[in-house]
Amino acid sequence: MAELLHVFGDMIPVSILALCYAFFAWPMLASHRQRTAPHRHASATAALDVTLCVLGVLVLRLATMQVGDSHESILDLVPGADLAGTFTSGSAFWQTTGNLLLLGPLGALLPLRVPALRSLLRVLCAAMATSTAIEGAQYLIQVGRVTSTDDVILNTVGATLGAALTRRAWRVLDRLGAPEPVRIPVQRRRTICPAPPRTLRVPRSVWDRRYPACPNEARTAEENTARRPG
């Protein structure tokens, strides 16, 4: 543990500074989005976007920081070479755990905001491409890191496991942002008075007895119809 703090101790102030910026950026972004979105959806998406930005900055810083006094990068393309000493060496165990968790949070949270990544296969491919780019950048900038095939495998597995853990919650934000359905009341047809068909000729006496609630205009129309020659 002391060796890890010596090597990656610079990440502590960077993480604290990033969290401070996140706590200020989240309410401002949520307040801006509440103008056009529901309150819960605006707050949730703002928190998620700020978290993704913070994680991206930390991953970039962690991947590009110098380790040790040497500036020469080492290339190791033999699969399984680093994994063989995971349980025999303490430093190898922590390195394996760190590589497994490096892209795990991003793999778990990105499908919540990016519908195109809502598939474990797509997350796996995206994580593999991202990890390959990170390892290639480490080798090119010469910061004393080891560019290893095992790192790519561990990063990819970690991101895929993170996506699998949050798979059931991928569409939660979509439901929060969906507009509430408009409820239309049931239309009931009201009958003022039961009137006879127009084709029937009803005498005035029968009309007054059976249909007293009908307006006078309807009676007049019915009388006119009855007076017409057949």
C-alpha cells in the first residue's frame, strides 16, 4: 500500500480538485436543463454527465502520469505474462486490480447516456478500442509505463462487467424524461329525450304524451314531416 501511495500519490489532490469542480458544476448544469426538462430528469442527467467527465479526466491523468524515474516505455505483447504473477506478488495484484477497475465505472455509466452502447458486445468493443488507444499513447509519450496486452484484456473485462451490473437500469433516465401521458376523460353521450325516427308519422297528441321533453322546434319539424304527402 505504501508503494502505491508513493507511485500514485499525485492522484489524490487531482481527485479532490476534480470533485470540487463537480460539486459546483452539477447544480448549475441541472438548473440550466430544468428549463426544458422535468426536474428529476435534469438533475439525474446533470449528475451523470458531471460524473462521466470527472472519471474521464481521472482516467486520462492516471494513464499518462509518469511512474518511476525512467522515461522509457516497455512493450509486452505476450498475453498472460502479467497475470501469471498476480497472486504471487503484491504489486502485481494491485496492478491487476487497478487495470480491472480502470474502465469499470465508465462501462457502467456510459450506456445510461449513450443508447448506442446499450449492448454488452458494443461496450466490449468500445472498451477494447479505448484501452488500446490508452496503451498506445503510454508507449508513445514515454512516461516509463508498460504497454501490455494484459492491460487491454483487464480493462475490457472490467468495463464489460460494469456494464453488466447496470444493464437493468440502462433505460431509467429515458423513463424519467418521457412526458406524462395526457388523460382524456371518457366521453359519454347524453340523450335529451328519446325521439322517434323521422320516417314515422306521430300525431300531436301522441307526441305530447310520449315526448314532452323535446323542444318545440323538433315537434314542428316532425309535424311538417307528417303533413307531407306520402
